[in-house]
Amino acid sequence: MLSFTLGEGANNEEVKFTEMKEAMEGVRYIDFTPGGTSGSVRFESNAARTTCLEGLQAGTLTVLVGGAEAAWAIIEGDEEKEYWKAAFAAMKVS
């Protein structure tokens, strides 16, 4: 899983999930609330996540979020556990 933080000048009401999925291979789900400043991307496999992150870091892959480049980071370990705990709690409320 990768997290993203919207870049300067991004329009947080204009995040295009379809464009993000087309730019990154192996995306399973994008978690973002319109109006927010950050979100996450879940992938079909760790290999897809790694390929995407490497492309972003090398500059060979550009993914615009809300019309601007975003800051990307890997979510793993305790941070990933907390993500899933919050996601499952939200599912129970819905």
C-alpha cells in the first residue's frame, strides 16, 4: 500500500480515480475523501506496489492527484496495521 499527500496547487475536489488507476498498474482500491489532503492506494500485489513506487521515485512515472504531483510513501508495519484497524472500524459503522 502507498500513501499520498496532495501537492501544492492540487484541487482536492478534483481527484480523478480513473486517471490514477490508468497511470498505475495493479491498483485495487484508492482510499480518498473529496476535500481531504491525503489518501492511500492499495495494490493487487506487493510487486505492483514496488514497481509503482520505484517509478515514482525514479521520475519515470508521474501520477497527478487533483491536477498536481503528490508526495508518495510506502505504508507497512505498524502504520499498515493501524490503517486496517481504522478501515475495518469504518466498515462496521457503515
